[in-house]
Amino acid sequence: MKVLITGGHFSPAYSLIKELGARRHEVIIAGRRYPFEGDKTESLEYAIAKEENLPFYEIKTGRFQRKFTAYTITSLLKAPIGFLTSIKILSEAKPNIVLTFGGYIGLPISLAAQFLGIPVVLHEQTQKAGLASRIVGRFSRKICVSFKSSANFFPAHKVVMTGNPVRIEIFESKGEISIPEGRVIYVTGGSTGSHFINSVIYDILEDLLRDFAIIHQTGDSLKFRDFEKLSHKKLALPQNLAKRYILKKFIYPREIGDVLRRADLIISRSGANIIFEIMATQKMSLLIPLPHGQNLEQLENAKFLKNLGVSEYVEENDAVPKKILDMVRNMFKDQERYKNNMENVREFVIKDAAQRIADVVEGVYGEKKS
């Protein structure tokens, strides 16, 4: 079986690539080479394709940008091109199944698959399905969901509760990264980094380092160059503080297990994939949701973890450096309470989610053949 994997929420796809490969299925990837208009930072899907030596097909399609920028019109003009490109990709690659992880990038190739008679399986990570997923859900053969609440947006007979796959590497300790002793904060903005979070940490870095070691994953944005700015700041730090600051553009799969094992607190955005990794590793977290997105999904995720008693969140408008510093200190003072509440997350972590999704894909393929 040949499976084409696509979609805008690509982190869980990594687990599926491993699982499908273990079952001796062929995997190809279609997606963005660059995730943001005007920025040449490579996308997660492109990086994974290179790392796993998988065929990669680039889709250039449009998206609706809630904030008008110099790239908005260019982006919208790419929408019909995305559909035509997808027809060409599918005609050349000839996959048996398209597995999409939602978002605007998965829409044109899912529509093209429906047009060409190729079965589509959708995985929905969010609590409230966005417009693209609701459209694709109308013709998908099966819809795998991470939250019971998102099942309400789709035909009941298509929905399978699979959970959200997390990378097996988050549980593996390989000693690939040297981490200072003491209390550790892991700061991440996801694979592409977060300029906002990077800027906040820049302003309070010395204050944090007096009490904590920090592992800071900045991303590699060529537009903002946060890694370079923070590198210069690290050079200006006193030596005793500088050695407590681990600055990286990316945290690689071979490193993530050690990072999460040692982290006492995670400061992050609140996309579905990071919150599932937070729950799976039972770490307290301070979340700063993206202030936009379908149904304000990151804000909903942040509220979800706070209501479980394992996290705090602050909206971007209120996330001034002094407030973040105070919240970090207060959370460590109350660390035992967050640990005691970790029992509340167990029901939401489905450890065999990747296997369940692979079973669904194989089932749809079996129906097609029969």
C-alpha cells in the first residue's frame, strides 16, 4: 500500500510514518517547503522527508490570513494553483490512500483525491474542527479524532476515536544533549519557533538563569533571526549564567527524550501536538496561545490543560516579560500541586494512537480492494 501523507498539523505524522514503515507500506509526503509567506525557513514536513529519505512533493497553495500583510494577495492567488498541482502530484505518485492531518495545506490535495477517486482518511487534532477539516470530513472515508468533542463536527458513522500520536522519542533517553544540573525550563515555539516567546525570554533571560537552567529552542526564522540575537546575548552573560543556557535552533528527535525527561517546566504555545506531549510526559507548563487560528484552538487547548490543574496560561496581549517571570516563579513554588494533578491527564493519553490510525488506513484500503 502506498500512502500519501499531507496536512498542516504535521507533528503527529512523524509517528505514522514510522508505524506505516514498520508495516512495510510505502510513504510519500506532500506539503509546504516553507511554512510562512516571505520566510525561507524550511517546513517540518520537508525536514522529515529529508531525514527519512522519503519522496517529497511541494504544494504551493493559498491560505486566508487573518492579518493583511504584503503576502496576503500572493497567498490567495495560489489557491487554485494548489488544486491543479495536487491533481498532477496524485497522477504521478499514484497513492492508494491520502492521509491528511488537516489545515489549509491538506485541503487541495484531499479535494484532488476525491476528484480522482482516491480514498481520503482525515486525522483531526483539535477540539473544534476548522473549516478545512469540516470540508474534507464530508467525503473522507474515515475520520480519526484526538478529542471526543471534535466528533460532533463530523458524521458519526465515520468517526474513530484514536487519540493523538506522540513521538516515541519523547520517552527515550539517549544522552545526546548535555543538560546542567538543577531545575530546568524548556522553552519552545514548535518546529518553526515563536518570535513572540523568543522576545519575551530575551528580556528576562538573566533573571531566569539566576534560578533555573534553560533549554531554549528558537527555530531558524531568517526574517527575525532570533537565534542570532540570543546567541549574542548569551556571549554577553556572566560565565556562570551562560553555562546554564542551552540555545538551539531545533531539538532533534534523538534529543527530545532527554530534554523532556529533565524539564521541570515547559513554556510553549498550545497547539494540539505540544499539549499531548505535555500530557504524555506529565510536565507542568506555562502556555502562551497563538492569538489567532481556527476557533481560537490554542486558547481552547490552554484552557483545557489549566482546567485539569496541570498548567497555567496567559494570552499574548497580557504576556509582558515581568508577568511571565512572576508566573514562572509562582509555579515552581506550587510545583507539588501540579504534580499531584497529573493523574487528571491519563484518560486523554492514548499510547497506541499511531497504531490505531494505521489500522484505520489499512481498513479503508482493504474496503477499496474488496
